[in-house]
Amino acid sequence: MQRSHQIRVSRQALLVFVGTATIVLTVAGGAFAQSSDVEEMIVTATKRRQSIADIPVAIRAVSGEDLAKRGVSELVDISKVDPSVTVDSYGAASQKFVIRGVTPLNGATTGIYLDEAPLQGGFNDDVFGDGSPSLRLLDLERVEVLKGPQGTLFGAGSMSGTLRVVTKKPQFDGFGGYFDVSGAHVEGGHPFYTGNAAVNVPVLKDKLAIRMVIWGESGGGYIDDTIRASGLKLYNANDQHVFGYRISALIKPTENLSITAAVNHQQVDVGGSQAWKLAEGPYHNTTPSQEPYHDLYTLYSLNADYDAGFGDFVVAAAYGDKHTVQPYDSTPTGAAFGFPTTTLYIPDMRVNDTTVEARFSSKLSGPLQFVVGGYYEHFYQNFKSTAVTEDPATGLPFCTTTVACETNGYWFAAPPFSFASAVEFATNDRETVNQYAVYGQADYKILPRVTGTVGIRYYYADIKEDSLNLQDIYPDYVFGVKTTPYYVANVKGYEHKPSYNMALLWKPTDTISLYGRAASGFRIGGLNLSQQISAQQGVIIPAAFDPDNLWNYEVGAKTSFFGGKVTFNGTLFLIDWEGQQITATAANAFGYTLNAGKTVTKGFEISGTVQPMPGLTLAGAATYTDAHLDEDLPPDAFAAGTPGFKGDTLPLSAKWAFGLQSDYEFSISEELKAYFLASLTYHDKSASAFNTLDTFYTELPSYFLLDVTAGTIYHGWNASVFVRNLTNEKAVLGVNADLDGTRVFSARPRTIGMRMMKDF
């Protein structure tokens, strides 16, 4: 029945998309028009300004204008414009990025940069997503998606690829800006409102300009949460409230020196559970606890760029602060420990990250161009885990932190608690990493149309981790005794490793580029922070996990025909991944990380565009990925209940994904224009574990998502109507499966709205 429903929805989605494209073609009529060439996209993916065709890397660049027109304002929606990037969503500000099957089961494998600043977040098995910040994609120049390892230029977090978000910079040439507001009806849910605006202010002629952006979101909840003990019903509990801003200043003390300072800030609050229980059907969640979510992120950055004529000297510094609190019901796990009352588990993560990079990028007249630089990062993560009892009638805890519990007298509260302590257990885990790196990459024209690239990066990292027990489960909690805090782990270590990039680019014509590339990527290791809790139950898990690394081999082509009206890009790739960091669950309760032996990924990516006539663009992209274990998982994984055999597909890795887009703009009169947009995205099925022998194996069904928009433009005013998820697909975008139940995160139901934009 489910399969037939999927087929029916898939056919509906395809029919609507094809119908939209057909209408567009019928209205437009004609064959290929002889309009001017499409403007060539210039990117900074190699930390030098280059055309995409001159870079031996699989790269997709999407303009900020195109993102805004399609309503793509969140990182989770990147897959709508580039389906080769799979984004598993875990709510309003949590996600995992999967490129080429390199699944981030623990921590991030895709680097994310906002201009020159890396967006670093924490990671832990108890916090959904890969920890990466989720700033909204607003007021942008472009987004660059670099596929395959980018460790040479972008470091340890970019082993599968890098997303570069390039913002609009302040301008000296005049006052201006825009505003953009929308309101929408969510089927079965609350209305959803969004708004953002930007203003550019020249302050001193050719010396100082300021640009300010502000954004907000409110509502949109569609998940009904029922508190099991009392039957209290919380309708559309996952209303989200987002507020953010960016302020940037551009200073030019001299003609050759530019200094840019910026602050980005965003707060996300969600009133209740963002997931629903798979066993209870779409958009219904029954738990004993309320599960609000809070995420706060602030990024400060300062960049200086000096043009020396023969090259650019750049210094970029950034400081990021991220605080995430993600409570979720853990009553079933608590019951397994013998807790007699409802339990709320509260992961509380605070991350501070400071980075400084200095580099030189050449602009020489000869056959040699190069980039050399140094990088420093100070990373600090403080992870607090607290399990507390709560009021069964409301699903709300009596206190949420050990400090609050002790201050308010709940730590040793009297009945109605069955046990003496309201704090069932609590830990505080801290990690500090100081990372140093030097890198260099050179491009040399061997022949007029043949360029070779060689790059290397070497990093050294000091790692310090400690784990503090604040409240033991046994014997202290059982007997109502407050634990005297003590360290169960205090570890120091270091890691060092090189990464490499080698490529050869051949341009037989000005519009055809062929390349081959071999590159390596890596991640640092770490400590398993649940070790001290599991030991109290007599469950032994590894104290630490090692770094992992991979090699990526690819060949690709980038082509353009008919003056840019037809393009085609294709890539074949093979990835060898050793020591893969994977998550496991011991005794059905304790999540930890271990190293697998070896995995292999192979596949291809294709994309293309066609412009049959002025104003009309049809685009498509598809990717196939076969990511599987190349040997059995180690015995430790089997012993912990995480089996994996040679040939098993990697968790969260889908074999197929594709996207289709149509974009047509035409003139009704000299002053009035109209446009039609349609976007269709397909994502193949995947699973949460290697195979069905895993206790918590859950399949994520395949899905289609279809968005359509129609609008008009008149004297700078842009009014449109849109439908997101037109076929009302119950698309599962993420899953968390454990002893507490299988929770799935899904796309918002059919959303119909109106939008108004105005430039000034």
C-alpha cells in the first residue's frame, strides 16, 4: 500500500512538472534563440578568482538571486538546487550533509564557510545532526558547492566537500536595499510567516560603507504532541521562531587595502517536538515529555585584503559561539535503568571556535600561479548531559540543570518522587583542540591548454579532553546520595597528518574542460563521552576513536555549447575510506563512536542546462552513489549490537537523487513582467543502519518534493504566489532510532503562500 502511494505521488509530481514545462514551452514557442552569451560565473573556490571551467574540481555555483527567487533560505534546501548534496534534516537548525556517500555518522564531513569564516559546531552522539551552524541563506552573492575532499585548502572538516556561502558586500556606489515578506497556510498546521530586509549605506565616499540584513520566521508548526500520562494535547507544537541579523562594514584606507568586519547572529526556538513517532503515523507524537529546542549562534569576523599587484595578501580571523539545548524524552531508557518515573534527557552543548588564517594568492603573468598560507584554530566544546525527572501531568521537568535543581531544592526533593534525587544522572564533558596547519597549492601551465595542480596541507593538533561526573546513576542515585563530582577521564594527546591534492586539466577548446583529480581528506579523532555512564552499568565501550581518512579519485568534464545556451557537466568518482568513524549503540542505550575498517564509494554526477529561448531555462542534475563496506565491521561493533558486513550500504546513503528545474520570465508589457518557476527533487530510499540485524534499523522511504511559483515584476515590486511540497509528500528527511523509539523528521506539509519583494 505504501509503495503504491509513493508511485502515485511520484507520477503526480512528474506530471505536474512536465505540465508546467509544457505550458512554458507552449507560451514561449520557437527554437533556440540567438541571445547573448550567458555571463560566466567567477568563483573563489581555490582562494583565487577563477572561472568554473578553469578549476579541476567538480563544483556547482548558484547565484544569490536564483536562491532568493526560488525561496531557498535554509541550508537544508541546498539539495533543491544541487541534488548531489543530500541534507538530512533534524529540525529548524540541525542537519547532516552527505556528499558522495561520505556519511557523517559522527561529526561533520562537509566544511561550511561563510565568506572566509568556517562555521564550526560541536558534535556528540546525543545531539541530532552534525553540529554545523544553520545560518539562513539571505542577501548572498552566491553559494559554491565543492565536491570531493578539499582538505588542502579548507582543512580537516572538508573530507567530502565544502559549501562556501558568499555574502553581498557593502557598496560605495549608493544607498539601496530590499525587503521580502511572505505569509503561508500550512496544511493541517499553523500559518508560517517570514520576512527579511537589507540596506546598504555609503558612509564615507570610497572609504566606508555598511550593509545590514535582518530576518525572522514565525509559526509553521504541524506536529501534534500528546503528553501520554495526562492526555494533554499540544497542537502544532513545533512552531519555530527565528530571529537573525548580519552587519558588515567595508573600509578602504587605501586603494589597495580592503578591510571587512562583520557580525552574524541567529536565535532559533521551537516550542515542542520536531519529530514524530514512526509507529504513530505522520505528524503525531506521543511522549511523556515536552521537547522544546533552543539554538543560538553568533559569528564575528574580520578580513583584510591587500592587493600588491603581483598577488593578494589576506588575513582572515573569526570567532564563533554556538549554544544548543535539545531536550528529548528518555523514559524508555530510564525504565531500562529502573527509573520509576518519566525522564527528560537534556543535552546542552556550548562551542567556542577561534580561527586565524594568513595567505598569499599570486597574480603572476607567467605559467605559474600559487596559494600558500597558514592556519590556526582554537576549538572548545563544553557538553553537559543531564537526565531529570518531571511532572507526568505536564511533561515538564521540575528543573533542567544541576545548578537549578540544587538551588531550588529539587536535587533531594521529597515525594512525589519515588527516588530521593530529581537529578537521575549528570556529566560535564569538555574538549579543547589547538590546531596548526600550513598549506600550499600551485597551478602550472604545462602546455597552453594543459594545467597541472599540486597541493599539500600538513596539520598538527593538540587535543585535551576531560569528563566530570556530577551525579552517578549507581549507587548514588538509587540511594538518594548527591555525588561528589570527580573526573573519570582526563586525556591529552596530539595528531598530525598531511593531505594532498593532485589534478590535471585539459581544455581542448575554450568551452570544453576535461580533468582528472586525486585528493585526500581527513578528520581528527576524539573521546567517547558516554564511557563513564556505561561503566556504571558494567558496559565497557572504547575510551576513544582514531582519526579517519580517505582518498578520492575522479575524472570529469565541463562543457558549454551554443554560446552558453547549453551546458553539460559530468563526473565519475571512486572513494577509498579507511578507519571510518561510525556510531554504535552498546546495550541498546549507550551511543559511542568506533572506527570501521574500510568502505568504498563509487558513482557519478551529471548536470546540465538548456536555454531554448530568451527568458527560458531548463536545468537538471542527477547523482548515483554506491557506498558500501569493503570489509566486515570490527568485532567490537558486533558485540555492541551494531553489525555490518562487507557489501552493506552505508547508513543514510541514497543510491539515486535528481532534480529538475524550469524557469521562465517574459514581458507582458514594457513595464510588466511575469515568471513561472518549478522545482522537482527526488531522493532515493536510505536506512539508519547497515542492515536489518541492527535492532534500530529504520528505512527512510524515497520521496519527491515539488515546488511551484508564479509571479509578476512591476517597477521593482515582485509579487508571487507559491506552493511548497505541492503533492503533500510525507517526506522523511531524518531519523533518530534508539531505545526511546524511532523518531522521524519530515518536510513541512503542503504550504501555500503569497510573497512580496521590493528593491529600493
